[in-house]
Amino acid sequence: FDSKTVNVVFVLGGPGAGKGTQCKRLVEDFGFCHLSAGDLLRAEQNREGSEYGTLIQNCIKEGSLVPVEVTVNLIKNAMTAALKEGRDGEGWKDGKGRFLVDGFPRQMDQAEVFEKEVCKPSLVLFFSTTEEVMLARLLERGKTSGREDDNEESIKKRFHTYKEQTMPVIEYYEKQGKVATVDSSGSVEEVHQHASEAVKKVLS
Ligand code: UP5
Ligand code: MG
């Protein structure tokens, strides 16, 4: 990957902070290709013949992290496919493939591997809110989502992993001045407005 041809924005925040919801809106605004690490892992888990199905299922249920190489390869493959598809339509006018990498990197070694094998991010969009808000959103979603980790026990484990493993990644990028923190406690619309402003700055 050539940093002249790709522009990667990492989207981080705790479980249920609203990463996926906001990414969908940013795709509409800016024509990003949205890659959710969690969605890619769930798709791989369900892919017939995958050797990682059980491993991924267990990690997701336990709120622990799937080995870095598995996740990085899924993201790289999805990026290559999107670039090949020539998503040079509306959003990619500047000739760069714009990617929102959602829910990744969640651990320092993931950040290191990605930077080495793909590129450095232009921005880290950090959706921040309280555990209370996140828990309420996830329990509500759990009524219909069918996600195996939308139950109180798994959610608590996800919070723990987030604090222990993912917060250091945010601090690492904060030291580089790359983090835009957006309070995601408000309505989808309010949060979207702030997120959109932050993204605009790195695209112009
Ligand atoms: N909602 C959203 N915004 C709202 C708002 N402003 N007001 C009111 N409601 C709002 O939103 C969650 C819910 O809240 C939805 O019902 C939404 O309508 C509502 P969503 O946008 O889905 O939040 P998001 O932050 O995307 O939450 P998600 O559950 O996807 O976060 P996680 O980070 O926990 O999940 P992810 O899919 O990224 O990862 C799952 C697991 O995969 C991990 O726990 C881990 O085991 C594994 N994984 C890895 O191992 N490695 C990786 O690199 C990535 C994942
Ligand atoms: Mg999500």
C-alpha cells in the first residue's frame, strides 16, 4: 500500500459508542469505504471452510482480541478488493482510496503491524461516552441484534479489554496529535455533525 494512494482514518471508541452508526453517515458525506474489523471477523467466522471460525467465535463471546495477523489480513484483503473495484467515484475525487477502519487497532501490536504493512492513519476519530450509555445502547440492541456478545456478561468483558488494551492505542496517537475526540453521548445527528467537522479537516 502506498500512502500516496490511500487515506486511512481509524475509528475507535468503546463497545456501543456508535462507531458503526457514525461511519455509515461519514460514508454518505465523504465517500469512504467503511471497513468494520468486527464485521469482517463475523463474516469470516461464518464463511464456509474458514479455519478461524471457532477461534473468532470464542474471542468475540469473551470480548478478547483475535490474533493480530488474522484481523490485519482481513482488512488488507478488503482494502485491496475495494481499490481494485476502483471506487474512484464521487468520494475518491482526490485519487486516494479513503478508508474508515472501524474498531481497529484495538491493541498496540495491531497498530504497529498495520503501520508497517499498510500505512499510518491520517486521523483517529475517537467516539467517547460513558459506560452507562454504552451498556444501555448495547442491551437495547441485544434484544434484536442476534450478536453473541450483546449480553451483560460479554459486554463487561468487552469494557475490560477496551480499557486495558485499546486505551493505550488512543494515548499513543494522542501524543502524535492525531486524535479527534468526539463526545458520542448525544443524538446520532449531533454526534455526526462533530465527527463530520473533524474529518473535513484532514480531507481538505
Ligand atoms: N446508537 C448509536 N449511536 C447512538 C446515539 N447517538 N444515540 C442513541 N443510540 C445510538 O451502536 C450501538 C447501538 O447504539 C446501536 O443499536 C445504535 O443504533 C445505537 P453502534 O454504532 O453499533 O456502535 P459500535 O461502537 O459500532 O458498537 P460495536 O458493538 O460494534 O462495538 P465493538 O467495538 O464492541 O464491536 P466490534 O464489532 O468492533 O468488535 C466485536 C469483537 O470483535 C471484539 O469484542 C473482539 O472480540 C473482536 N475484534 C477483534 O478481535 N479485533 C479487532 O480488531 C476488532 C474486533
Ligand atoms: Mg460496530
